[in-house]
Amino acid sequence: EEGCVENCCSPCFGGLDPTNLDGTINLGDGGAMTCEEYGDMAAMHSSNNEACPQIQVIGHTFCGCPSPPPDLCTLCFDGTVVPDPHMVIDPFGDGDSFTCG
């Protein structure tokens, strides 16, 4: 997507603000971004985009969002903890990768 104009995805479920804008999200390529930068990136996607709940889980995990999206399918089929938190994923399909943990 080029950018979102209305009904944009928020890094936190319910449009709430992250409490830790200086938090760091490590990218799979060895780079990193702050939670403030992550929020800007999240806003480029529609809230209807299938990646939005995953965006919000990452926001909850690393940026101090109050709660994850409800009824989210967990990464692991049986709901267990990710066995390899260093596994690299690309939740947005845009080449920017993150680790699972």
C-alpha cells in the first residue's frame, strides 16, 4: 500500500497510543526502529489489512500498548510460546523483517 488516508492501522489495538515511543524493535536484517517509527509505518496500512492485528501484537509486545487485539490467532497453532524467537518473519510482505521474539 502506498499509504492510508482513513481507517488506518494503529500500532496499538483500539487506536490507543504506545506508552514507550523510545522502545526498539529489532528487524531481521540487523537493523532496528523505534516504536515511534513503527507507529508511522503502521499508519501506512488500512485497519482492514490482514497484517494490522499482527502489527498491533508487535506494538503490544515492544511498545507498551495496553492490550493485544482480541481473538487474535497466535503465531503457534496450539497457542504455545514461539519455539525460536530468533526466527525472521516479514509480517507486512514488504521486505522489512522482524524476529518472532
